[in-house]
Amino acid sequence: MNVTVVKRPMTPGVRLGRVSFVWRPRIALVTLTLTVAAFLVFCLSIAVGDFPLGLPRVIATLFGGGEQVDQFVIMDLRMPRAAAGLVVGIALGVSGAITQSIARNPLASPDILGITGGAGAVAVFLVTMSGGAAAAVTGSVGLSGAALAGGFLTGLLVYVMAWRRGIDGFRLILIGLSVSAVMEAITTWLLVTADIRDVARAQAWLVGSLDNRSWDEVGVALWGTLAVMVVVVCVGFQFKPMHFGDDVAAGLGVRYSLVRAVLLLCAVLLAGFAVSAAGPVPFVALVAPQVAMRLTKSPTPPMVAAGLTGALLLIGADLVARTVLPVSLPVGVVTAAIGGPFLVYLLVRANRR
């Protein structure tokens, strides 16, 4: 009997000193394309407004040129909103990619796991229960800090409750759904019992919006996201063998329990920073990793591409909410309109399997 051996081409590798990685041209091309698209949409978001600016003027001003009036309009008036969309989109995209990779489930995202719900509940508590004595605390920076603390504590609670000699993806999602329902109930109770003026402010924040962002809010989210991303990059190389199972990862010397815990903590912090800057914007963390995975044809959500997709999705949705729709709406309304049908698609696809 004749046996034919088919040799498949190996994926080329690249070595830089002691660091080596696999070179995948499609992922690199898609990531580059997403980077350019996100930058162009970012500039377009700055250019559109009551005082319209052309893209060349915006790009020239961003790189240090432009007239004085352009610098004032772009850097002082419009840049905080666009920068918030960029930072929040990247943070939510990477956070969703991490949680979906850990749980090995496309439905695992900060929205589903209750992280954004916990952040919203704490922020609403601060708004509705503060009263006049704590009016200074309920400013924009205080509200962002409360949301960050709420998201972190909720994520920690979900992780502790889901831990049973390890993390099982199905159990993590079920506990996250339960915690999310409890947080929504607490938020509803706070809104029902609060003063009507505080309710209006809390509802506007709960929808998720990029309106009236300040450099203080953007700065906290930006530097916090950058710090967490450094940790993600350092730990990410050890996370890749875990896609083949814990036994394979342990055989390669990976301390998978510690790596999983660190990455899940990073996902919680990224979601917390995102919520602190823009409120609980729904479905970005769910949709972005899945779209990036399909674009790159990767078996798992790619973190860099997911972050860029999240930024592109959020800034684009904000641009649509401001210009295309007849009435200006918060960006969370547009992302919910996009993410709701996509969630149904994922459920139908999983049910067919």
C-alpha cells in the first residue's frame, strides 16, 4: 500500500534576541487596517461639529500644526470626547477578549459577568444617596472613582464565588448572570427611592455616553488602561498555551491558575476604567472580540485586534448618534441597537451547534 505524506507549510517564526513569536500575515494585515480605520474615524469624530473642520486640518493640528483657533477647538473642546471613545473602546475590547478566552465562551463579557452592573450600582448609589453634604464628592472625578471601585469589587466577588479549585467557564457565566441580576435590582431600587433630580442624572449616566467628558476623567482612564495593558502584554505570552487545555499548559511549565487570575483581574480593571470614563456602554466588550476573531480568522479572540475593533465600534457609534440620527442620542443607545441582534445571533449559533 502506497502512503503519501503531505507536508504542510509551517507558520514562519520571528526571533528578536531572546524574544520569539509567530508571524501571521493575515492577523498583521487586519490589525494594521483596523489601526488606520480607527485613526481616521477618530479624526472624523473631531472634525464633525457646529464648527466643521476638514480632516487635513485635524491631522495637522494633532501633529503640532494648525492655527490657534483650530488648536482650541480640537484640543480643548473636542479631543476629550474623542479620546474617551478611543480609550474606552480599547479597554472594553481587550477586556472582552480576555474574559471570553478565559471562559472559552463568546457570551462571557463584562456586561454578562456583572462587572459593569456593579460599577453602575455603586455610581448610582453615590448620585442618589449623597445629598447636599457630599455634593463635591459626586463630581465627575468622584463618580468615576466610585464606578471603578464598584466594578473591581463586583469582579472580585464573581471570581471568588466561581472559584472551585479553578475557574470553569460555564460556572463563571452563571454566577456572573446572577450577580448582574442582583446589581440591576439594587440599581432599580435606588432609582425608585431617589429624588427625581438625582434619578435624571443617574439615568443619563447609566445609558453610557461620551458627552461632556473632561480631561480629568479621560486622564484617569487613559493612564489606568495603559498600566493594565503593560501587565496584559507581559502575561499574554504565558496565556497562549492555555488555549490547548490546563494539562498542556502545566506540561509547558505555565502556572495556569496564577496566569488566569492575573488576566481576569486585568479584565476587571479595564472594564472598570472604561465604565468610570463613559458609563456602562453596553455590548462593546461582547461584540468587538467576536468581530475581530472573524476578521483575523483566529481560533481565539485576538486582544490587539479586539481593542482596535472596540475603539472603531465605539467612536463610530458615537459619530452615528451625533450626525446620522435625527435626534442626538447617547452612544449606549446605538451600541445596544448593534449588540442586541448580535447577541441573538450568537445564541442561535450556539444552539445550532
